[in-house]
Amino acid sequence: MNPVPATGDVVVDVRDLHKSFGPLEVLMGIDLTIRRGEVVCVIGPSGSGKSTLLRCVNLLEQPTSGTIRIGANEVTDPDVDIDKVRTHVGMVFQQFNLFPHLTVLGNCTIAQRKVLKRSAEESERVARANLERVGLADKVDAYPAQLSGGQQQRVAIARSLSMDPDLMLFDEPTSALDPELVGDVLTVMRRLAEEGMTMMVVTHEMAFAREVADRVLFMDGGVIVEEGPPEQVIGEPRQRRTRDFLQRVLDPTHTDVSGSR
Ligand code: ADP
Ligand code: MG
């Protein structure tokens, strides 16, 4: 089904990635390899470059230097058809970005039809299957405004899944949600991980990262300060900066930890 062939098992390969906005250097040499089926959680303080890294991976931001490969495609190659590569990368943001004038089904079929050129019947069938997967089979005819934030975010996930992505990128998908709605979205993500989806997740949900991540990256100041299995990075951090961050995040009296973008 997916025309992008994998190079070995590597889904994402980032080499010496730098990104500046004018004089502000935001990413200062990131190296990262993600293999098929891996779940990588990215944690770190606001402003550390987490969103910029994610946005560089599918070229919503143009890297200043370095290379990024997705499957067999070097997306930093100026000749690459980035729209084609991006088709295979799902992205879920803090804000759900659904089309308000389309129903749930419409939101989940439009890109299938326009980008993948699927028939109406085929795209509906795929959309319904994915809405079922996120527990929203009964909401196909609803409009986004009629749904809770958690339901809207699950529609956004179903929409991404309907494009048959090789990789799903999540940028703080639960940060805009009321606390009681976070669980349903995390449950859907946990199930995706169990099904073997390759995922890169920026999150402040430490319990989720601990339980679901194969690997945790701690970013600060535009570099990966520490990475490893969650029981090490979250459980027994080696770097002082990681320990300080975790102390702030895990301290319930300190609430202002969510990223701003
Ligand atoms: P995080 O997601 O870890 O909170 P970001 O990647 O959003 O961090 O931002 C890292 C830094 O880059 C911040 O200082 C932010 O203000 C800056 N930044 C992000 N996007 C832009 C942009 N489009 N133009 C200028 N500065 C930006
Ligand atoms: Mg961010």
C-alpha cells in the first residue's frame, strides 16, 4: 500500500541538524534515528526546540543545515517531492486544525480524495475504519464544534491514520485538553503504539512516556542532552539538567510546564 520503500528498518534519520531563526539558533546539531515500530518521546522545557525538531522532520520548517531522511527519501534534497514524502507522515498538533465546515467524515476523507486520489467509496471506508479505531464510529456526521476537545483530537488522529502513514508525529497532542479528556486520547495513542506504529511524540505526560516510549529524548537549549529507555532517562536521569526538569514537571505545585507552541 505504501510506495515509499524503507531503507532497512530506519524510518527517520536526522544528521547534524541545525536550525536558526535569524540570529536565534534553535537546533544545534541533532542526530536521531528512529526505527520501524519505535515510539520515541521527546521531553524538555518550553523553548528547547522540540516543536522545531518535529516540524523540521516533515519540512514544515526548512533546516539551516544537516540532513533528514524519511524512509529512502532525503527530504533535505532540494529535488525531492516533499509533498509526496509528507503524505506518508502523519502530524497531530496541540490544536486539532479540523475543517469546521466539514463533518467528521468529511475531515477524514478530503485528503484521501485530493492527495491520494482515492474514490469517495474507498476513502469513506478507510475513514470509517479509522474512526472506529479511535472510538468515534458514532460521530461520523457530527461537525467539529459539536465535539469535545478530546473527540476532536481523536478525529485528527483518525484523519492522519486514513493516509496510511509510515510515521506519526505528535506535538503535545493533549496539552490543549481539559484534564478529564486527556485519558481517551492517550489510550488511542497507546493502542497505536501497541499496533506497531512508528511514533515521535512531544509530550509532558511523563506517565505516558514512561509506559509507552521505547526511547525518551530530553532536549534543552537546542540539543539532545540525554536519551535512553524511559526507566533510565525518567527513572534515573544522569544529567543534572534532566533531573532539574523532571523535578519541575513532576512537582504538582508547579503547573506551568507546557510548551507554548
Ligand atoms: P518547544 O517546542 O520546545 O517549546 P520551539 O521549537 O517551539 O520550542 O521553539 C524553540 C525556540 O525557537 C523558541 O525560542 C521559539 O521562540 C523560537 N521559534 C520557534 N519558531 C519560530 C519562528 N517561526 N520564528 C522565530 N522564532 C521561532
Ligand atoms: Mg512546542
